[in-house]
Amino acid sequence: MARSSGLVAGLTAAALAGVGFLAYKAEASVSELKAKPGASTGPGKTAPRVPVNPLALPLNSGTGERVVYALKDRRVWLVEAKGNKVRRTFAVMPSTVNPAPGTHAVTSRAGKIPGSDGVAIEHVVRFAKADGVTVGFSAAVNGSMAAPDPKKKTGGVRMAREDGNAMWGFATVGTKIVVLP
């Protein structure tokens, strides 16, 4: 019994030493960032450059359960109401016609239809109108995410099929869609 107690104590000490080492390395990394040129050292100095996570949910993107679509970033976030938790984020290929920034809602859905560009699409989630064109999320059945023909007015925001499956399960009629510039 004494032997197993000694083993447990040794493993616990090793684990604590490992955690302490990792904490030290993390603090050293933060200190290194602060020490780089451009770090703030007093009034009128620039703040340190801290890397921004491009996948992080944008600030001021609303509250509650919602889909957030950032036009400039070409990215979508599926956000749960509880805890503002991002269920999934993914890149999209925008259409040639963009919805107006602001809050919209899913107005209709379709399982499988031909897209305005002739490509078979699935999991269509419509939420806005712009320039006389209906705008919605969809996935091409063939998996393509090619850029749309800039000469045509299309409203399909394309995504990968697995992302389309996630959108379909998340964004039912009435779900809030927040469009950011």
C-alpha cells in the first residue's frame, strides 16, 4: 500500500510540475509580446500588437440564438442562445448581390433545387431580398464553392456541404440572421 501511495504522490508532483512549467511558458509568451517594438511604455506610445483570432465571433453581432454573416470576412457563425456559444463557424462564397447589413430572419427553406446559376443546390435557407434578388445560404450538391459570375445577379451564399448540413439543422424559419458589413 505504501508503494502505491508513493507512486500516486510522485505522479501528482510530476503533474503539478508540468502545469507550473506550462503556466511559466504562457506568461513568458505574454511578456515577450509586451516587450516587442511598439509596445506601450508610457503616454503617447502605441499598444502592443496582440494577434486577433479571425475565427472569433465578431463583437456587436447581436444576442440570442442567431446566424452571424460577416460580408467582409466571408464567414458565418452559428451561435447558440445559451452563453453566446459558437456552435460552428465556416467560410462562405458570397453571391454577387449582398443583403443589407442589419438583422433579418429566415423566411423560407428548400431541401434541393436548381440554383440561379444552374448548379443543383441543397439546404437553401432564404433570409433577405436585395436588388430584386432573394438572398440565402446554400450548398452545391457537387460540393463546389466557385465564385459566381460577376455579370449575373445571384443571391446564393455558397458553403461546403457539411456546413450546409449544419446550417439546415440550425436555421429554421424565423431564426435571426445578423449581417455585418
